[in-house]
Amino acid sequence: MTFLKYFFSIVGGALAASILGGVFACVVALISPEFVATLFSRDAAAAGGSLVRYAAAVGMIWGIFLGTAVMAFSILLVTVIHAVRIIRKKSDAQQPD
């Protein structure tokens, strides 16, 4: 059951980061479309597509990558701390007073 909790935490964090990345990229594209056109790709602006939609898509992709990495690292730290507590508890129980 713990595995599923951690898995859904990673998925939820990645999706939240994806949404946040997409919103942030949309805001940047609305404020400075020239910046987004030169930052991501010149072809997106030349193709006649919506630059804001393109920025949202790229922002969501980067958000999901970064969100997954951050959540996985956070869960790794929680797991290591939990393992250290178990090892410390076992070593304290084995030592005579």
C-alpha cells in the first residue's frame, strides 16, 4: 500500500507541476511573445500557429519532467530518513544499558 501512495504522490506532483509549467509559459508568452518565439523555436512562430498554445505545451512538458524528478527525489529522501530511523531503533534496542 505504501508503494501505491508514493506512486500516486509522484504522479500527482508531476501533473501539478505540468499544469503550473503550462500556465507560467502562457503568461510569459502573453507578456513577451518575442522571447518565447526565440527561446523555444523559430518554426512555431513562422508556422502561423498560436504562440501561446505552443508555449503552454512546451511548459507542460518541461513541468512534467521537472515535477517527476522533484517528487521522486523528495520521496527518496523520505525513504532514506525512514530507513535510518529503523536502523537506529534496531541498534538502540540491541545495545545493553
